[in-house]
Amino acid sequence: MTTSRGAALSTSLALCAAGLFLASPASAAHPPTPVTVAGLPAPATAGRGATVPFTEYEAENAATNGSPVRSDHTYTTIAAEASGRRAVRLAGKHEYVEFTLARPANAVTVRYSVPDSADGRGADSTLGVYSGGRRLASLATTSRYGWYYGSYPFTNVPAQGTPHHYFDEARVRLGRTLPAGSRVRLQVGAADTAAWYVIDLADFETVAPPRPRPAGSLPVTGYGADPTGAADSSDAFDAAIAAASAAGRPVWIPEGTFKVGRHLIVDKVTMTGAGQWYSVLTGDNVGIYGRAPADGGSSDVALSHFAILGEVTERNDNAQVNGIGGALSSSTVSDLWIQHSKVGAWLDGPMRGLTLTRLRILDQTADGVNFHQGVVDSVVENSFVRNTGDDGLAMWSDRDADAGNAFRDNTVISPILANNIAIYGGRDNAVTRNVVADTVTQGGGLHVGNRFNSVPLAGTTTISRNTAIRAGVLDQFWKTGLGALWFWAADSPITGAIAVSDTKLIDSAYEAVQTHGLNITGLSLKNVDIAGAGTFAVQLESPGSATFTGVRAAGLGAGGTYDCGSGFTIAQGPGNVGWQDVSCGFPPPGPLLLDPASVDFGHVTAGTTGEPRIVRIVNPTSRPVTIRSVTVTGDYSRTTNCPARLAPHASCLASVTFGPTRAGSRSGTFTVTGAGSASQQLVALTGDGLSATGDLAEGRPVTVTSIIDGWNPNALTDGNADTFWEAKPGVFPAAATIDLQDTVGVGRAVLQLPDNPAWGARTETIELQGSTDGITFETLLPPTPVLLDAVNAHNTATVTFTPATVRWFRLVITANTGWNAAQLAEVHLHAS
């Protein structure tokens, strides 16, 4: 959903580009093109986002003789819509982008842009796919599904100006499986006619053979469906669906391209195909719909393993041209490829119990998925959404509240309008473990609001363990930023609880966190890391109140908190860093630019040094700039080739390495100090130290339900058995929860008290629990007596349990024979 609001401007998180390569078998001189997720090295988003079948490579990291599309975040520039805000332009015959494969592949999907036709109706062209000097395939490229003009809801008339929505995606199978190390070129050949091609990225994958026909299924071809796509197959599909529903048998869509010119209405039926690359439904109005809510809706529908490739070339909000629609209760939609529709899936309630999983939703003119009006207990999970024309994923409680729903483990990239993920009203909904990136205009990465006449927020809205990258924009109308994580009480005050936890906001375009509008209360932020923001960590533009605990910020362009008398108060818990200074206004910007604005080094074993990362220092002005120092803090070191005076329009490089001195999350800053307004340009540095002993708990934060006043719960993971946690006397059960800060496998715990004979021996009854979401915990070991003997066993006990994958590890102590309180000094966790 959106209103008429702003344009995007953000800071890019760039990666070093490779050099130019010649087409030949891979060798040591041609290492694989870096594998990325949302423009970052893949480890930076580990444990979050969708598990996808492809390997992604950014064009700017590949070999090329084309021209770089430089980073730009301004709305209507092509770079603003590119993944990572950068791309490569091919503008002449024989120009290419060449990828060296890290994994085998027999198919590729390319995100690209080509020029529009003069009349705005679109122009078709091709682009060659080469390997080993041979053209393996021709990629069909077109501008028909991109290039919108004018103001909302946009047109295909170039004379109206304000062009945008430049990119489209095309896929092709390569005819054979190329091994890892193969070099694959996208190259302009003699028959490729577009004036230019902008290549954003390539997703290479190994497509499995077609799925076999299920036993007892009814093939649509048996009812007259045409797999060549020459004739309309709508009636044949309807006949097959009716027969299958009546007989309780599945509908089978065999290999082929089937033209479907209208909605297919489904109820109490299974429809499955040979796979997303093999069974294709296409047409102007193609879509699979449940019955309308007014007609009772549909239920017990299962759709899987085919593609819906629409032919929608405009945004018409009065047209029902969505890939999936209607009301679908107690149903599952899985393993579909949905492209060139208006909305990938627009579901109208009341309805409940729908699961959307493993979807690939690309190139929509409006939302990716919208739970509209009274959708309950439904899920979108493990799905990949890119290049939507409105919110990537949205819940809109229009008239009836959406409740108990979850958006989890999804990746949402480049919504051309509005937010990556948005919650408009509703009750007890959750957004967890998602990766969102590259907002373009009129929205942010993660948004919660009372807007669009929605049923006001109630219960608890949970925003947990998400990562937002280069999110947020500059509003072109208000001339102010929109946050990567933002809250807007537009229609009414927000009084429902909003719990934000374990969230990373990386390289936010403007402010990282924002409140706006009417009174907002019940907001809490816990363990939120802000790694780079174009302006402020927090921008307060509403009255209200919140609690911040463990909110850490670095790499801020303007300051900690922007507040011009909003009346908003923040109660601070422990662990807040880097955002508490408050100002009303912006300092003058310095001329130096640092690229990227933040660097995450991932996991590195304590006592060792990880791979270096490059930071580029740019002087974009027409005069020399003095560089007085280049420094780092924390467990980081750097080398640089920067001169004392950087010439106009020149750049220099710094190589930064991470050498954690101990386990746990380790942050730092990279600072370039210049003269005058060039001083104090910052890059946020983050990394995670791993214990050299394999202890997964060492250095990790601990929370407890009870503790003696003034004692530190983190004594449990500090590596020192002489410091310990003790609950208050007589408080049983007492629990300690360790945040392992990543999802890991555990199977053995070593428990310690101080190794001092004076402690004697005691037996504590301990239950072990694990959780992947921090909310629901499962028992790993039931309550068990554990002997801790300082005389004979160094006060150490080893406990094994069935291996499990967890993010949070909890010990619950219900009894202690040696003291009237729970006591432990160290908890060491191991995989086995």
C-alpha cells in the first residue's frame, strides 16, 4: 500500500568488482565471482531470509568490458532500482559481463533493463549467453513489462516523464550443466538489437528434471488443453478442475505452455505440475482464484510446482489480474513462480489457515503478497520477492483485522514503490527472520502503522530477527527521510504493543528508526544493531514513548537522535550505544564519501584474522581534500594507500581486517579524518568472534529471571569459572537464557561452578531448552539431577542431549542441594 510520498536516496554497501576476463576454462587466475545475497556477501545474512535454489552474482562484481553504473539512490535513476544500487551497462557489440560460477548450473535468470520504445508500448530484443566461446542460448529481453511514467498509478506514456520501474527478469535453460568454475558471458552479439543493456545480476541454478505425473491424477491435456500455447486452454482447465474435485483426484499440468485468458476458480482440489521451469500458465488475465468471500470462499486447495507468467503491462487498480486471488482457507500454495501479474497473491478475507511457501514472485505492478481484510492464522514463508510495484509483503486490516499471521524467512528486494514489508493494523501478527533490501521510494524496509483506515493495531505485533539493508528513502514531497524501520500512527494513535528484537539495520539511507504521526506507545526495541545510517539512528516525529535495550549504533551521517520537540520519550535499558545525543537539525556534510557505509566480517575464530575487506574513500569534489588520518577501533586493523591530499574526483583504498580477541559480537568503527567539513567520516564495522575451543556460548549475552542485585548474568559465558551467576535466595525455578546470536547445532553442554574445594559437592536439578524464535522453547533435556563436585570433579559436569538446531539456549534450575538458590559459573555449549 502507498500514498503519494517520496523518493529514494541511500548509501550503497558496495563490493569490490573483479577485473576483465577472457572466455576460457576457469583457472586460478579466475576465481569464482563473489556469491551475494541482497548485494552483500552471503554470510552477512546467514540464518535469515529465504532458502533459494539459485546462486546470485552481482554484475558489478563480475568481469566486464562494459561501463559501470555508479551508485545512486535518487528516485528515477536506474541505479536506485538496482540490487546494491550498482550495475553494468553494455552499449556496443561484443560488450559483456562474465560470471565465473561458484556452483554448477544449467539455467540462469537475469535481472536487466533495455530502452523503452518511443510510444511506450515496449520493444523486444535478445542478449546472448555464452560459455567457452559458444552461444548457448538467447535471452529474450523486453521493455514491455517495465518503464512506467508520470504520477501514481502511472502510465505507459513517455511524454508524462518521471520514468521508473526499469528492470525486468528473463530466464533461460542452457541446454547442459556447466560445472563450477565455468565462465558464462552475457554478451551483445550481432543479432542482439537493443541500443543498450543494463545488467543488474544473474541467478544461476541447477533445474531438476521434470517431476513425474502423480498416480491417479487427471492431466489437463486429457480435457483439451493445448501445451503449445496456440489455443486458449481455459475451458479445458475448468473441465479438469471440476472432474478432479468431484473425484477427489489431483489435476496434473504436464510440461508445456498453456494459454489461460481468465481466472481459474478452485475449491477442494489439488493442482500440481512438472515444475516451475516446465509447466507454465500464461495469458492477459491468467490467475488462480478461490471463490469470493461473499460466495463462501474456498478451502482445502493445494497448488504446487508450476509457473504463472502473466502479461500485465500497466497498473490498473480496478483490474483483478493477480496470480493468486480470492479466499483460500485451509490451503497451501507452494513452489510456484509468479511473474508479470498485478499482485503475486492478493487474498481477501475472511479466511484462515493459508500457507504460501517457497514462492518466487517477480516483476509485479503492485504488491507481492497482500493479506487483505480478515486473514487469520496464515503464513508467507521461505519465499523470494523482487521488483514489485508496491509493498513486497503486506497485511492490510481493511474493515476486519488480520490476526495471528506470520511473514517469516522471506527475502524481499527492490519494491519500486512503498515498503519491503508492511503491517497496516491488525492483531498479534509477526514478521520474523526476513531479509529486506533496496527500498526505492515512498517507504522503508519494515513498516508498522495505523493507516489506510485499517483496524487499529492490537495485541502484540512482533518484529524479530530481521535484516534490513539499504532501506528507507528521502520523501520527495515532505523532504524528510523515511526510516529503514518506521512506525506511522496516521489514522489513530498506536496503542497496541510492538516488540522489535534482534534486528539489523545495515546502511540505512536516511534515519534507521523513525516514529511519525499521532501518539505511539507500547513500542520496545531490544538488541537492534544500526550499522550505518545516512542521517540519524533515531528520528522522532510523533509524541509517545518506547523502551530501548541493547540498541547499538555506529556509522551515523548526522547524529544519534533527531528530535525537534516531538514529546516522545525513550526509557533506556542496559546496552545502548551510539545514539543518545539529541539534536534538532543536520550538520553540514563533508565532501569525502566512504563506500561501503558498513562492513560485516561474519564469523572469525578468536585469535585468528579473517579475510580483508576493502573500503573505498572517494573525493567527489573538484578540489583536493586533506586526509589527516585513517583509523579503526575495536578488534580491527587497517592498511591504506591514501595520500595526505586526495586529488579531485580521485579515490583511494583501505584494507580492513578483523581479528577478534575473544568470542562474541565485536563492533568497531573505521574513521577518516580530514580538514574542515571532511572530518569524521565513519564506516560501521561488525564481526562475530568464535571461541577457539568450539564453545558456542562463550561471549554471548545472557538474560536471567532472577539474580542477586549488582551481579552480572554474563558471568555464565565470560570464560572465567571464578565468576558466577546466583539467583535470589529461594527463587525456584530460575532460568538463564543465552542468545547464541546465530542458529547453530548443539548437543552437549559443559556446566561449571568455581573449581575450589570449599564449594564441596551439590546436585542441581536442571532442564535444558532450545528455541529458534526466542518465544517458543522446546525441551532438549527434561529436569535432570546434575552433580557438581568441587572435590572430585573440578566442579564440572558434562550433559549430552539429542542434537538440535537453536538460536536461544535456556537452563531452568528447579532445585539445588547445596544452596537455597540457583548457581552456575560457566555454560559451555558444543555441537556434540
